[in-house]
Amino acid sequence: MRKFVSGPALVVGSLWAVCLSLPTAQALDSSTQPVVVTPIRSTSVTSTGQPIVLPQGNVEVAASIFEIAPGATLPVHKHPFPRYAYVLAGTLQVTNVDTGQSDTFKAGDFIVEMVDQWHQGSNIGTDPVKLVVIDQVAKGAPATVLKQ
């Protein structure tokens, strides 16, 4: 018996596969109607220039929606594994607390977060920041570690 993936996991997995595998901006669906594919970003490094290295062994992929209120600042934290975010709305500033380097992201930006570097995000706009976040972690491992 075949098992089929459905729901949000199918949507995220399908979108992820399409974004990463299509070399052109247009493809055809099974009914030969055009499907427009707009590449967002292609990279092999994080926002701080680290090579992207995936967890070995059993991997979990988790997708979440984050909403950060205007003026809110997340606690200082790091991610031991790759984390990707797509900004749906708002303006997010991410600061590496060790180097002081900050990057600002707005709606339509795709973020490849730094790995194992302490940082924090702040909503520097007047509207909520809304993100689609995708984590790839070793099965059972945390996606985020808070600085004590």
C-alpha cells in the first residue's frame, strides 16, 4: 500500500521542491496550462556566508508561521541546523550579537539564517512581521537554542 503525504507538509514540500528544482521561470502543468515559477533565491551559504550543511542521519523538516508584533525583539538565540524563512509581511532586522552586523528583511525576502551564531530579530516596522519558517534538524533535536 502506498502512503501519500497530504495537507501542509505536501504544500511546503512541493513548493520547496519546485523552488529548488526548476531552472526556468515557466513550466507546464499536466493540463498544459502555463504555470509561472518566480525564483526567489538560490544560494549555498547562510546570511553570514557559512556553507549550508544538512543534518546527517534521520532528519525532521518542520514548517511554521511566525508573527512578531511591531516593536518586539526576540531573545538572543541560535540555530544548530539550517533554518529558512520567507517574509510574508513587515520589516525584520536580524543582528549577529557577536559581530554587531545587522541585516534588514522585508516582505518578499527569503532568509537563510546563520547557523550556530548568536543573533536576535526585531520588528523595526509599524506592522506585524509574518514569516514562513522551515527548519531542518536532526530527528528530535531542537531548532532553536536560547542564550542563557
